[in-house]
Amino acid sequence: MWFGKKRNPEEHRYYLLPGQGRSNRRKHRLQLVAAIIAGSIFAAIIGTIMWFMNGPR
């Protein structure tokens, strides 16, 4: 069949699973950056506390 609709329109249908959209990738990247920043700040605070506790007396 050369003209009209394709034989099986279901053949070219696909579904995105939750978490595969463009906006979700952007949200995941933002959460990753926020987690890295928060982890760095927390590690710096803990490191500073340990440094003061183990400093020379």
C-alpha cells in the first residue's frame, strides 16, 4: 500500500518509562549537583570539628 495510512500504526508506537523524559533528566542532574554541594559542606564541617578536637594542646 503506497498511499494512506501505514499498515500497522502500533508497530511504531513506543512508551517512555517514568524517569526517561528530558525534564526528569534535568531534575536528576539538579538533585545530583545539590547532593554533591551539600555533601562537601557537611564533610568540611565534620573535618573542621575533627581538626579542632585533635589539635595540639
